[in-house]
Amino acid sequence: MEMPVPNAAVLSRKAEIVARLQTVLPQGAVIHQPRETHAYECDALTAYRCPPLAVVLPSSTEEVSAVLNICHDMGVPVVPRGSGTSLAGGALPTEDSVVLGVARLNDVLETDYDNRFIRVQSGRTNLSVSGAVEENAFFYAPDPSSQLACAIAGNIAMNSGGAHCLKYGVTTNNLLGVTLVLMDGTVIEIGGAHLDAGGLDLLGLICGSEGQLGVVTEATLRILHKPEGARPVLMGFDRNEVAGACVSDIIKAGVLPVAIEFMDRPCIRACEAHAGAGCPDCEALLIVEVEGSEAEIVHQLGLIMEIARNHNPVELRESKSEEESARIWLGRKAAFGAMGRINDYMCLDGVIPVSELAFVLRRIGEMSGEYGLDVANVFHAGDGNLHPLILFDANKPGDLETCEAFGADILKLCVEVGGCLTGEHGVGVEKRDLMLTQFSPADLEAQLRVKDVFDPDWLLNPAKVFPLRETATRRGEAA
Amino acid sequence: MMKPGSEAELAETIAAMRGALRIVGGGTRGVGCDGEVLETSELRGVELYEPGALTVVAKAGTPLAEIESVLAAEGQRLPFEPADHRALLGTDGVPTIGGVVATNVSGPRRIQAGACRDSLIGVRFVDGSGTVIKNGGRVMKNVTGYDLVKLMCGSYGTLGVLSEVAFKVLPDVETVVCVLIEGLSDAAAVRALCLALASPFEVTGAAHTPSGIDGEPVTMIRVEGFEESVVYRAAQLQALLAEFGESSVETNPARVAGGWRWVRDVEAFAGCDGDVWRISVKPTDGPRVGAALEGARLLFDWGGGLVWAETAAGTDVRGKLTEISGHATLMRGDGFARFQPEEGPLAAISAGLRAQFDPRGILNAGVMG
């Protein structure tokens, strides 16, 4: 992984930078001893790590503003960090950067059930947002797999999704307003508790900008009343094509499940060995969940089961109890842990048009043979968001590189069939160098010009999202 | 008037322009400015429609009605219920999908299914220097690079001229009914709407008119879906709202559709003389807006969060609402800027973005500030 050459002038001023940061932050909020910054050397893309110059942990918007103002003044790159759960290296530091962690910004500021929103500081974890409104039977809809740990700040930076976004949308569809601190320390408010922000849709632009346009310190989020009930059905098929056709038929029939999850045979076997949730041993497994009143659930599941039967499933199991529902979901939720038990793995995040499902899975199988690495597929079938898990051995020289090349080929395939490189994880450093397979130079230039407006000196998370060659001049590096 | 027949021709036209341009889809949204007219109506046609993937892609000048009928043939629809502004604004012409996107037009279902910007998944456009740019695509989950799709939606042609748009669509529904409560004050009505929206019964429309067709206040709550479920949820809502007095359930499909079209298109203010304002606030502030605009005719949508107000021409609505956070857009009338003026750094960012995408300032100049 190529990263920019650290700025020698910045490195040489480390003591001065740390001293200035200490003047605006309380004791203990500036971390600069190498053994203490260790924990911030990487995020969940653990294959890459780099010690930062320093780490700051501000506790208020004012402190964030003061930190950014100093870094701006001294020309120091800043890498914002939520909880460090990015699978794309979104929070990977460079040697000359200050990591700005929002972990201490975790208060609930306002809860309003009449207007159905919650305002929180951005370091609060995704699940604890729902937790804060749970006693009133409300929830915050986006549910990334890492929701126990991941911060709202990171969710906004990456526009995170989750298993239930087919019905509820992703972060951007549930975000009403933000307090944003620009690189020079300016604090701006975008949107609020009203439904649509005025003027240009800057809120939509901020969401998914990977911490490159500003640091979000507070967020107003839409909350919803929980549905009366939810129930999954599990179905197994002997061919991927048939499972894909079944998904398409369910959608065409006018049913909108909250989730349609797909697992292929390698994934099913690994999950079974790990969790023993009782999944059938078949080529393709679907978990389809519907929500609503009992009448609605019965009606929708009836339609779904009828469609499934037309595709000759090898297994069709409707949950009859809470316990059974939990078991069905256990198989799916165990997927990542199960793969981790077998080996190191790399989790991809490409998206394809649902109609290309069978073709893409066949090609991935062929490529798996060519590269000599096993791959298991688990994905959100309703929206075509694939998560191929490529298994490799981190201790075997060359295996990581082979795995990355295989992953890149899968993502290129996703783009070729009309999809995209990333559906919910973000580009980070991981997919940075593939951007020109999806975008023309003009498409990318338009995005770079947006960053020019928010961060003219290119100091905020500058080595991410775009191929380094495309941003060299802007970052002040010889091209 | 210029009517490019292809995206390439659109790009050439803009690159060669020396003066200001006024971008027109069907010309029904009342977006006015000086400049030579550039119409997109020749960029027409549905490019791709996959009902099984819930996605549709169309050229920007495609009539909205054409897209709606293509979707209806497969039992699907645009989720955000775009309004027809012709009667309200006294315009004629054919509403285009590009015009809907450029103005982010979203109807009553916005409260549950999101706005136009939430359904939009891809755009192609030509910026002010004549460069073709694409962003997003045809898949409904996509976080690859910055989300210029959202930025373009509601940018009123000031950042670029749309050539192609892609949407996530939804299944149409089997049954629609409307729970009606009559005679409520604005404050009581918004309390009732908030209670309904905070329930698990999936309300897809929540509106209130202080003066319905027969002159009396009517509060309207829409429920959609499979018949059995709709009947159940309507009854649950009636029980939930018992404290607000007697309610009824309108089940006649034509009357239900007509009632919501009346709200969507703000038919009540069509053909009158006053200014028409569209005010966005948090729902419980809706009645405060009404009180501050004493004498105005009102229509509350989005549970009270969208207030349509017809005021005497020249009334400074923004001046009367300084205590309430949100923003007001002048939809009809010409005494004030169309959009709520932005402050300091926010205004600088908006101006900076316009300057990047339209360095010569020729696209719908002045429309957004």
C-alpha cells in the first residue's frame, strides 16, 4: 500500500505541535508517546498500520475547532477517527498526521419523540443511539454489522448501511442535520430537526465524504417507532441462479422485505461448523425477513413462501417463535466470526445489479480457482451488495498480495456488470487505486473540486478515497 | 431556444456558450432567470428498467408521466410522490423527470419514504464548462466517492444540466385509505399527526387543512399496503387518536387519491393572487408558523413540518419567522429571494461549489443566490 511521503517539516516540529495542542485540550487528551499511540496505528483494516504524530481526544465542538485551527495553522494533516472499525482503512494515519478521535464526544443532547429525532455527539456508538430511545420502543434504523462498536461519526463519514436498509435506507436517508467543523476551525450547522435542509444539499454531500470535508461533532438523526413484529423465513436452493431468480420474483410481486440475506455453500458450511445454527447444507441460502402487524407478517410470508415453492427449494423454514428467529439469524450473524476462525480473511463490499447475481458468483468461483484462494459469499441480496470473504494466510509471504489482487478483480467485475466498488464500507485506502475503473478522470476531478472548496489546503484525511497520483499536486507533493 | 438532442450535443452547446443560460425541462416549476433558454425535452426516453432490481434509468427530459406509466405497468412507482406545480404556479408544459430532480420535488409520502433525493441513485450531467460528469449509478447502495447525486438534486440547474437520472423505485400498493378527523385546531391537529407518525402503523401521509373543501378543518392520515393490514392499521390509528374526537375512514380509492393530490399539488392556493411560501420546520413548530403568519391561508403537510402559506403579496414571511428554526422558500411571487439567504461560512461554501461547477456563472445565474 503506497502512502504519501511524510512531510519532513511537520515531523521536525512534533514537539511544538504537541505543545500547542496541549494548550487547548485538557490533560490526557493529547497522546504522543509512541507506546500510547500504538492503539491508533490502524483501524479494522489491520493489514496496514502506521504510527501517527499524535492523537487528540477532544470532548467538545469547541475543542475540535481549536485543534483543527492549530493543525491548519501549522500545516499538519488530520485523520478523523470514529471507533476505528473501518474495513477500508478510512482512519489509517500517516506518520505526519494528528489523529482526531471523537470517542469522548458521546452524549445524547436531545431526544424528541413528537418530532422523531435524537441529537447526539458524534462519538456515540450506533447501537447506543438505539439504546437511548429503546425504552420508548423507538430505534435508529441503519444497522451496520459493527453497530456495537462503530461511532455515528464514522457512520456519517462512510454513509454506512446494514442488513435492514432495503426498507429503511442507509445513513444519508436517516440524517437530518450535523454540526460540522471545517479544517480551519470554522463551525457550521447544516440542517436541523426539520426534514429538508435549505439551499444546496450539503448534508447529502458531507455524508459519505470519508472525513475529507470536515469533522462532524454532533448529529441530528431520525428515529422510528419499532414495528409491531418481525419474522424471518429461511430457504435453501441447489443453485445460485435459482436463489437469485427467487429474490427477483419476491421483489416483483410487490413485497418489500426489510432484509434479504444470501449465503453461499462455503459460507454456510463455515457458519455451521462455528455456530451450529442448523442451516441446511445447500448451494445457496436466503434469509428473508418481513415486519409489521401479525396480519401483515402472515400475509407477506404467505406470498414469499409461495414464490419460494415455485423455485423448488431444498429447504423452506418459517420461523414459528422468537427462539427460532434468533437461530435463523444466528447463522447469518456468525458468518464473519466463522470465517475468521478458519483463516485470515479480507471482506469486500462491491455492489451489482441483482440481475447479474448468478453470473458474478460463477465468475468469482472461477477466479477463486485461478488465484488459489477460497472465497465465501454473504450478501444483502435485495440491494445487490456483495460481501465476498477471501481467505488467506497473513503469515504466508505473498498471500496478502494475491488476496488483494483477487479482491481487486472481483470489484472490477462488479463495475463491469453495472455496479460499483463499495456499497457501505467506503473507499478509504483499500479501494483508492481502483477509482479510475469506475470513474473517468473528469468524474474524479469534479469530486476533487468539492474538496478544494471545503479544505483548500488538502489537510483533512488527504491520502484517502482518490488515487494518490490524482491528488499529488493538491497535497503539495511533486506529481 | 436551444434543444440539444444528445448528451454530447448538450456538452458542446454549453462549452460554446458565451452568455447566460436559462435551463428548462418542461418549464412547469416556475424557475426564472435571465438568459438564453436551453431546453432538455429532446433528451428523452427510459434507458433501463429492471422491476426485479427496483431500478429505473431515464434521460432527463423524459416526461414524468411517461416514467410513471412505465412503472405502473409493472405495479411499481416513484416512492416520493412528485407534485404537479402547474395549477399552483400558473405554468403549462410537460413536467420532466429532470425538472423533478433539479427542484427535488417531493410530495406527502416524503414523511415516510423520503424525498426525491433519497430515491435518486445516479446522475449524469454537464457542468458549466461543458464537461460531462457522472456520479452514483444504477445500484441502490453506493458509497464510492463523494455523493454528487444528492448535491445535484435540488440544485436548480446551478451546478450543471442533468442529462440522465436513475432511481430506486418501490412496489405500488394494493390498498390506500385515509383516516379523517374534522374540526381540529392547527395545534391539536399537529399533535394528532405527531402521535400517528410516532406509532408503528406506518403512516404515509399526514396533513391538515384549516379550511377543507367545505370550509371546515380536516386532518388527514394515510395508510397504504396490503388490504388486511391497512384495515387493521386504520382501526388502530382511530383508537390511538380517540382523544381527538370522532374519526372516519375514507376507503373510496378515487376520493382518497383526489384528497392527497389536493394536498400534494397545493390545489387550494391555485388561481389566487397572493404569494405562496413553502416553509420547512420541525413538525411541532408548524402551528407556531401559522400563528406568526396571522391572516395567511395555510396547509400543513409532513405532520406539520411542511407549511404551505398563501400571504398577501409582499409579506415578509422570513421576517416574521426569525424565532423558529427552519427555512422558507418563495414558490410564487417575486418580492423576495426565492431561497432563504445563507449566512457567512455556509454561504461561502455554496458560492464556492457553484464557482467550481460553473466557473463562468452562466447556469441559471442568481436562482439560488
